[in-house]
Amino acid sequence: MRTLGLTRRQFIKRGALYVPLAYAAINVYPRPAHGADIVAASAALSAVQAAVNAASDGDRVLIPNGTVTWSGGISTSKQIRIQAQNYTPTPMGAATRNVMITNNSSAPLFEFTSGNAFHVGLGGIGFKEGTGNVNHFRFNGTGSKVPLIYDCYFRVKQRNGNQPDIAAVALLSIGGVIWNCMGEADSLTPGPLGVGPDGASIIVNSPRAWATPSTLGALDVGGVVNWYVEDSSFFNFGQSPDVDDNGRIVIRHCLLDGVSGLTHGFSSAFGGRHFEYYNNTFTTTTNDRNVAGRYFWARAGHGIFTDNVVNTQNRGYGSPQLMDSIVESGAAYPVPRQVGWGHNGTSSVIDPIYIWNQSGAGAYDWSTTSPTYIKANREVFANVGAKPGYSKFTYPHPLRRVVEDSGLPPLAPTGLTLR
């Protein structure tokens, strides 16, 4: 192993580590991944707003324990993270949070805009439905430091429509990472399309144009274009996610119980761009859940389903997976942005949906109401092998370390010996 030509006298011990003296003056241990911590006086809206006012880019605002009702929201362009002062990281999420906010607001409870210097984010907070009909939280922007949402809990009531302004959760920035979160229906009262809420739950739009190349899998260099949802659980509501104009979503290592998602199609300006579902469990504890008997409804774009367990049969369902294209009457094939097609930045290209290596009763079920436009082994390949050239993006998402390693010392130097 290399010694860098140094003697024992040229090292200083910092905890369990030996650090070269030449580096000790410029590396402070521990080295946090954020600036100052601004602790709010309480969980009240006015106290948290005051803490946000006092914060600078790169800071964290910490909210003390409290169960509160907010009749207004906080909107900030500062590149800060807001999180519960005391919370327990819980893979797959948890319904018990030390900060619980009931939404009685006519404005988003939290609204952030991403930037290029620091990650914005929200962590450790629970959201309950009240009289408000706007977002629990909303993320906008085109910044390269994408939003981070972790260890949050939220409830969803019937929110009619699919507009970003009324969704429980609005993911409108380029890219982001969600982990250890949990969402569930506010009640199981029958909605218009099944048991529990079916409208405007989690909406995903993107400022990145539809007519740009795919960022499926490892094509998303750095993982900063797609939205990633991992190690989370969701129960008994539809439109989760509603991948609308230009949206790109990755759902992985999650539990989806009575939950349905979709890409919007030609009823929107552009519709969803692409989707990835892998290493998830689809199940239905409650009978007659999902929207019209499907756990995903592809109306535009392309994507993959692989390594999922699909146990959605025999619970009041028809086909659990429906590939359906909304097309203009008499439109010539292919319709721009239709299911099974994408774009290379210059022109539309066929980019089929692939379904492989699945298990469970509904592993490979799919159907379409547009057989002229969507055909097996052309727009959809089911159980005939992996998508050529596809590989999954790194899991867990590397940007989780911004939060999970915060305040910890850097990794020990390697390749050094003392003499």
C-alpha cells in the first residue's frame, strides 16, 4: 500500500482516523452537508416562517415537536431544507411523526424552488387533510441541486381533477428524490372510481421538454432529471403518481397497496414522458380498489416494469395493467407522444414498454382499447426478455447521502500506511 512518503510525525489522529497534517488545516471534522441550523420557536406557522426568514441558502430550518393546524403556507426561493427537529428515519415510511400539520390553507403549506448551490428539501413532517384544497407540499424549478423529500407522511382526500394546484403533492421541478415516505387515503369512503380518493394525489410535471432524449435507467446521468420514489409505501388512493406534462418518474423498492398511477395523454398539452417501476410489491388489501381495475394506466410515453411482485388479482379487478392510448379520431399511426413511443431530440422514435421478470398473479397482464396504435411485440413487449440496453439507476439514490451522512465525518482515507 502507498505511504505517500510520509512518516508518523506527519500525521495527526482525528478520532479513529489518521489525517495527513497537510490536510488537517483545511478539513474540519465533522464536516456537515449544510450550513447553520435555525430552530423555530415552535411548530406554529408564524414561528416556522420567522425561522425561514432568518435562514440563508444552505441552512436547515428545524421544527420542534408539535401538532398544529396551518391556515396559510410558506413559499421560499431560498435553497434550504426544512425538517422536524426530532424524527426517526423509517424505511417504507411511518404514520407517526413528531411534527404533524393539518392543512386548512388556501396556499401550499410548503413551496420550494430548486437552485444550483444547495438542495432544497422537506423531512420528517406529517400532513393531515383539513379544509384546504391545495398542496401539502410543492417543488418547482430547474436547479441542478434537485429536491430531497424524506421521512414524511401525508394523507389524501378526494381532490377532484388533476391540476397541479390541487394535488396533495406537486412535483414540478426537474428531478428529485423521495424516500422513507408514506401516503394513505384520508378515508375509504367510495369515490367516483372506486374505494377511497381517486383524483389529484401526486402529480409529476417537468420543465424539461418532452421532445428530448430518454433518461430511462442509467441514461439519467447523476440521477438529476427523473423523479425517484424509493423505500416508501402508499395505500388506497389513485393518481399516484399522475405523470403529466413531460413528467419522468421512477418508482422502486416500494409497497403499493390499492394504489394506481398513470401517464396523462392527449387530454394534456404533452402528457407524461416515461416511467419505471421495479422491485415493488403491488397488492390490494381493500377490495375494489384502483381506478377501473388497473394499477397503471399508460396514456402516453414509454417505460418498464420489472422485478415487481403483482398480487392485484381477485380483489374486484379486471386487468390490473392497462396500456391505453387516447388518440384523435382518424389520426394516422403513429400519433405523436403515444404509448410506446419516445423522442431522440430530433424526431419521434418507437420506444416500447417492456415487462419482464415479474411474479404474482398479474405479472404480465396488460390490455389496450387502442389496438391500431398499441400492438404486442411492437409497442409492448411482455415476458419476452429485458429491454435491450436498459440498466437500472444506482440504488439507493446517491443523493440520499446529502441527508443521511449530514454531519458525519468523511470516509477514512484508504491506501495509507504509517511507518
